[in-house]
Amino acid sequence: MSSTAPRHTALDALHRSLGATMTDFAGWDMPLRYGSERDEHQAVRTRAGLFDLSHMGEITVTGPQAAAFLNHALVGNIASVGVGRARYTMICRADGGILDDLIVYRLDEAEAGSAHYMVVANASNAQVVLDALTERAAGFDVQVRDDRDAYALIAVQGPQSAGVLKSLTDADLDGLKYYAGLPGTAAGVPALIARTGYTGEDGFELFVKPEHAVRLWQALTEAGEGVGLVPCGLSCRDTLRLEAGMPLYGHELSTALTPFDAGLGRVVKFEKEGDFVGREALREAAARSEHNPPRVLVGLVAEGRRVPRAGYPVVADGRVIGEVTSGAPSPTLGRPIAMAYVDGAHAAPGTPGVGVDIRGSHEPYEVVALPFYKRQK
């Protein structure tokens, strides 16, 4: 069997039975769309959508020194995360470059005196993160375990998502805060139910055993029939996260950038106990960004209809002042939008004369603050 053969999630046959257009993503065969990308996007914004995210990389960290180890390995203060809560953070190289952005869940103690965490990495970086954590674990009383095959991950997102899930679980969803997770059952199967997501909407991510994935997906589909829930692919996931101003690794984040370059310096916690990988380089990056940021991540909204793509130059006064990192038509705004890194002098919302070079034509764009879309509470 070829080593380049794509991996398949536990829901692969179900996606194909629904007529999904499949695509290779980070070595996985994943649904790109089931029908209209725009309809899937609007379903999540106004009703509910169902996603297969089983390509994400779960890494379990346990042991008496798990908290101290994660504080050393990652830039955030993981030791301060309470049981049942989650934190958005990053893992960086010694030079401060971003290896990946992560969500870390603190779960119940695996055994007396042994803390229990689940680190969720992006699919494209899961092996890199696993290797880095394994290497950084030297000298700590911890176990780092690759659990990518132990979980399927299903997300239900949108304003109707809580109602859909409530009909299938006894878990206290009303008491479940944003960036929190609790063990429970959904559709009769054991699950870690987390109130997290990548769409800008309220929603839940459900970690279950792969053999339970089809049952859970079908139960959620049936529960959502009355409110217009639809299956959703990676294409609308991208436009949803773009409208919400959420970064995507390989676009807004990379090893060439520090969290401060990306406008996410808030995730770096210098005040936590002990040293951590990248501390000195990140201190220097923090100082640079405060006094003279090289480029700033901004939003761009088209005045016309032409869509910018990653890598297109951002221009002003006849010169290149930045580069588009992500771009797409926005179903919510009805116009093309983009995120881009631009020179600080052109980063203020409303800065005049900014455009994007789209195949030799300088198309006018308005500089706006991120995010483009924020849900009403």
C-alpha cells in the first residue's frame, strides 16, 4: 500500500453516500462540500451545520508533572487551566516561530496525583507537534501519547446547535461555558462535549470513539431536521473562520512569524512560573511589535467583485505594502474579503488608497478591523 494514500475518517462512507465532493487535506480524504458552499455557510450562520473534524490531531499528556511540562513546552499558562476548561495557545520554536496553534483541554485526573490534558493540533501539524512535545518531555515525569486514532471529532455549529444537542444528551449544556468541556453521553455514546469551534458561532465539538461516529452523526442529523441543520464541508468552514477573523496555520500563522507578528501576543504568558521554549526570542519580538511592528494583520473588504487569494500583493501609492494571507467571497457581507499583513502605516481602518494586485489589476479595498463578523450574544 502506498505511503501517500490518503487517510479516511470513520465517517468516510457516510460522506460519500451524501454525495460529498471529497478533497485531500493534510493527507486525509475530507468532504469539501455536499452541495452549495454558500448554503452550508448560511446554515451555520442562521441555523446549524454538522462537520467531520476527525482529521485533527489529539495528543494526550498525563503525569504528575503534566502541568509544569506543558508550561515549559507551550507559550501559555496551562497550569492555571481548571479541570473541565480549555485554552487556546501556541507551540513555538526556540526562535519564537509558530509551530502550531492549539487548544488544550484539562480533563479529570487520570489517577491520583496525575494531571490529564488533551492537546488538539491542526491536522497538517499533528506529527510536528507530537515530535516537539515528545522531545520537550525529557526530564519531566509525564507521558505523551499519540491519540489521533483514538478519536473521531464531530462539530455542530450555529445558533440552533445547543437545541439540537440538548435533545441527545443529559449533560448540562446551559452551564457549559465557552472554552469548556465535560464528559457525558450524546446519542447514548460516551463523549467529551466541548463548547469550542472555528466558525464564529456558538457550537460544540464532540470527541468520541471512531466506532461511535456514524451513530452520533446520524442522531445529530435527525435531531436537527426540524431546524434546518445540514452537513458542511471544509470549504464553508474556511469562509466562516475567515469572516470571524480566525487565523489558519499556513496562511496567517507560520514558523516565519511569532505570535506577536500575528497580533496574538496575548497568548504568550511571560509571568508564568519557570522557563519555556522561545521565551527570550519572544521577549524580543514583543518589544519590536510594541515600538515598530513590521507588518500588521488587517481585514480588507472589496469595493468591487474580484476575489483576492493568498499571496496576492497589497498595494498603495504604486508600491507593495503587504500580502494577502486568506481571501474569499463573504456570503454574510456579500462582497469579497481578505486578511492580509500590511505595513503599519497603512494598517488603520479606513486608510485611503489601498488595493490588491489581482493579476496585474489594482483593485480597491477598504482596510477594516478584524473580525469582519461577530455574532450577536
